[in-house]
Amino acid sequence: MKAQTALEYVFLIGGAMLFIVLVFMVTRTNLLGSAENEIDLTSQEVEEFLDYIPQAPNGSAVPSDFFEVSPPAQPPTPVELLDCEMADGDYWADDVRYVLTRNIAFDGSGTSSSCITLQGTNVELDCTGHTISNGAAGSYGVRAQIGDSMTIRGCTIEGFNVDVSVVNVDNSYVISNTLNSFSLAGIDVTGGTNARVEGNAIDGGGSGNEGIFVDGNNQMDLISNTVQNVPTCSSIDNTPDLTATGNQFSGCTNAGAGIGFLIKSGATNAELLVNTITASDIGVQCDTCTGLRLLANDISTNAFGIKFWKADSAWVQANALTDNTQFGVYLDAVGLTNDNWFQDNDLTGYGNCAFYLCGDVTGGCNENDCPSDIQGCTNNTVMGNNNDPMFCRRGNP
């Protein structure tokens, strides 16, 4: 009897185990089949999703890296800068942010003529308001050369030949610096593409040549800079498509030849928008330039408001050219200042003449009968300007 009972238990336990094995196998088969169906369905959904993505205009397939996300750019590594470099190359590196934490002075003890020379890619100098001064015969306060994405900000620099020099750098930024008492230029940008000079305060103290000197840079922006007490506040050459906005220039004087904006032959299609030029010998001079646009500037209380010498195809509109002591607008160079347009400018309060048109014969004409071709200057259109009644053709002042 006991043997029979034990045998029954064996059969029961064995049957239970067999049942469990069968259930496991069936469940595993269903799970695998479900997973396979799920994988197939996911692939189908991806293919259907890709069908909704527009192809390129040339019908090319979606690039293989369409869904890849580039990692964020790493910020430059901060490096504390303690003194002027003692030899060229001390500050030549990529992806670095130099931070000036105290005032420093150039003492001429090294081989470099610059206090700081920067070279590389993604380089920033942040002076955090500290001063770089010239205690010897230093040529440059800060010199950035041969690089890409270089920034100079927050520096007070004084007493060098050129306080800030940027040479052959693409994507350069000179921002919020104070530059004083230079012998040649406050800022010199030569070569390179895409430069931005913004928010700098430049005071020549009555010396130097140019506050801002630009030669050979493409896509230049001058924004909200203050320049004063220097013979030429800005000189622009060989720099097409420059834009200058919101700058304030004053005291650009040099025995009658000081200039706020000097736009030279290579600065084609320059745009000067909403700038203020006051208390200078000449507000804006276009010297053998083409395509200059002067819009909504305040060019007042100078000797000459605007002076064009061999200028073609300029557009001058909605400017305040008031209270200039000699001429509001002066066009010269007979036969070589052509196809310019002057409209809706305020030319009141001039001293000698509101509008001088290329002549060397004393006389005048009013706006209604003043010919567009005067003494060889052709197609210069003058219309809608608010000015005192007399235009003039006079001898050189």
C-alpha cells in the first residue's frame, strides 16, 4: 500500500514537471515570435518614417548621418595670464582662453615687440578690465596673427604704437576694450575675413594717425565704437561690404584734414548706418570709392559734412547734415564724381554753402533748376532735401 502511494506521488511530481516544461517551451516560442514580429514592425515603422522626410532637391538619398547629433563645442580651457610674453610663441595654442587677473606692463626684456602675441584657432584673451601698458618701446599691446576665431575683450591698453593689431585672422572679434595714447592706431585690422569691432572706447589724446585702421578685410562690422581726439577716426581700404552702425566719432581734426570716416577706393559698397560724427574737420570722405551708402547718420557741427572726391554711385539719404561751418555736401574732382544720389537729407545751418556741386565758377542755382550735369559731374541727383534755398557752384574754399 505504501509502495503504491509512493509510486503515485512519483507520477504526480513527474507530470507536474512535464507540464511546467511544456508551458515554458510554449511561452518561449510565443515570446520569440512576438519579439520577431516587434522587430519587423519597428523596421517597417522606421522605413515609413523615412518616407516622410523630404529628399534633397537633386533627389539624393538621406545622408547616413542624418540622425547624428554633433557634440557641443567644448569651451576654451582657461589659463591665467600673469605677464607679457618674454619670447614669440609663448601664447600660441588652440582652444584656449587666457584670462588677465592683474595689470601688466611691457618692459622690453624679451625678444618680442608685443606684450601679448596670440596665434591659433578658437583663442580668447579676456583682460577682465585690467590694463596692459607700455613701459618700454613696445610696438603692439596685443597682436593676434594667423588664426581663426580669435577674440580680444575687456582690455585697457595704452601707450603702444598700435594698441590692438589683428593680422590675417578669420573670424576675429575685438570687443569692449579701452585704448588710449597710441602713436599710430588704436585698432589695426589687416587681412582676414569676417572681423567684428564692437563697443570699444578709443581716445588718441590728440596724437596717433587712426583710431580704427582697416585694410584688406572682407565682411567687416564696426558697431557702437566711440572714437575721439585722433586725426582720422577710421580709415577703411580694400575692404568690400563693410557695415558701420551706431558708432560715435568726435574731434577728428588735423589742421583742416581730419576725417571721421575715410572710405577709400578698395572699400566698395560700404554702408554707414545711424552713426554720429561731430566736431571734426570732415565728417565722411569718400576718396575714389564706389557704391557707398549713407543712411540716417548725424553728420553735424563739422567743417565739411560730406566730401566726395572721385566718388561714384553713392546713395545718401535721410542724414542730418546740419550746422557744418563750411559745406553740408561737397562734390569735387570734375568729371570723376558721378551717378550719386542725395535725397531727404537735412542740410540746414551751413556756413559757406549747403551743397557744392563740382564747379569752379562762382554762382548758384536753386533746387528746382539746378542741372544734374554741372561742370562735368554727371547724373548726380538732388531731391527732397531740407536745405536753405541756395545751392552753389563756387571756387574751392
